[in-house]
Amino acid sequence: MSLYLKKHFFVLFLLPSLLSYGQGYNLEPGEIYRLSQSFTQNTYTESPTMSGNVSLDINSSIVMEITEKPDSVHYKIECQYEDLSLSLFSPDMNIVLSSETSSFSLITKYLNLLEEHKFEATLSKYGEISDITGLDEYIISLYKTSEQNFNEQDIIIKTVIEAFGEDAFNGFINLTLNVYCESTDNRCSKDVEYSFNAKPLFLHNSFYLQITKGDQRRIQGLGMIDANDEEIEFEGGTISTSLNGKQTYDYLFNNQTGWLIEGNSKQKIYLLSVFHGNKDMPDGLKIPSFTETEFQFKGEQILLDK
């Protein structure tokens, strides 16, 4: 075979795989899918006057049923959480909160209530989530549950909405499914939003498809976090913060449905806080901190017996 023919044969052999990347997700009404995440986040703070470490562990799964395909690009989905757990630990600040221990039964109670609830959203074939309805509203409605200690209830509900509410769900999807573009090229650039400490961050993601054998595709990527400067008033003074960071992605997807099989992602965020005008803090006090998060993701199609 001539070199010319070999080159054309190679292109024709790869073309279906390259085109399948541009097609995004190939889902049908009635199908059910699961996404699971497990992540550990550690924040380290060190300064001459203040130090403290915070560890956060979250596990969750979301079951999504494709209920409707209103057009060629969008899917209506019904979602339900399962297997929720959360642990927050900071020995320096005397903070302990965990759904894994019996002494914190109240958070387990509210996570169980959340697992019983279904909410709706719209997912595009390229992985964008929108129109999330009935999630934050339901979590806030849990305040109607009568508890002996309102302060404890308030802390737990705020923690639940930050960890599993609409912003968190939006970020979960943006980190797992939002990887496709309309182009049939093997590169894809997307700007997405992710919630960090209850504040939105903007990630500029670049993904690259690597052809694999069989019915799988590997997508790797790098995300750069927008530099974020902010000034906050507190107790007669102000705190100015500057933040930046990056994220890496290494995912495996099903080549037919486009759905995630497994993946991992690592995130590093650097934060500098400067205090001004507070009598209890030296003016201009700088407190640097950095947060490292490692995500493990799994996905599957749930096949029902007919």
C-alpha cells in the first residue's frame, strides 16, 4: 500500500471516533443514569498570628432519568440524590461535623430527607445543566421541621444547601459532564462555573480527546481559575482577598452514549486575605492559604429488567 493510501486509510479509520466526540451525549427518554463523586478537600492556613487546617469529605450519587427530549439538543431530566455523606473537621477551630457518627444524627436525618426528594433540570447534549428546579426550595423547606436546637438545625441546613444545593449540583455537573463542544474537532474549550466556599468561581477548561480502542474515549483537560479579587466588610474593618488556581481532568467515557465511566480531577486554589481597619488585627495582616481537592468520579447506565 502506498504512503498516500496509508494516510487516507488512517484518517478514515479515525474519523468516526473524532466525529462522535462532537456529537456529545446520545441519550433517550426512559433511560436512567448514575453519577457518583467522592472528594477530599484540605485547606491549609499559616501566618505569624493565625494557623488552621480544615478537612472536608463529601460523597454523593445522583440518579438521573431522561424524561423528555424536547429538541435535538436538550434533555429533560428527573434527579434524585443517594448515598450522601459529609464530614467537616478542623481541630484548630474546634469544628467537627460528620454524618458518619451517631453523635451527629441530625445531619444524617436531613441527608436522608434529601435522598427522598426528586427535582428536575435540563441537560444539553454537550453537558450544560440549566433550569434546576425544586432543589434549594426543598432544602430551605426543612426549616419547617421542628427541632429542639434551632442553631444546630440552622448550621446543618446551611451546610446541606452549600454541599448539595443547586450551586453545588451545577458545579458537580460542570466538573463531570460539561466536556463536549459542537465542533467535531478533538479539542474543546469551555468556560464553566464552580462554587467554592459558597462563592462562584469561573473555570476556563480546555479538553483534549484521545482515541481509545473499543467503545471508550479518554478526555483529559486543564482548567484555569479566574483571578478573583474581593473586599468584604467585617466588624468595623475590611478583608481584601485575591484568589487563583487550576484544575486537571482525566476521564474515561462511553463512546456510544457519551456518558462518564470513571475519572479523577485535582484542584488547587490559592487565597490571600489582607485585613484592614480592625482593632483586633494588625493593619495589613496577610494570611495566605491554599486548598487542595481530589475528586474521584464514576458513572453508569442503570439497565432495568424488562
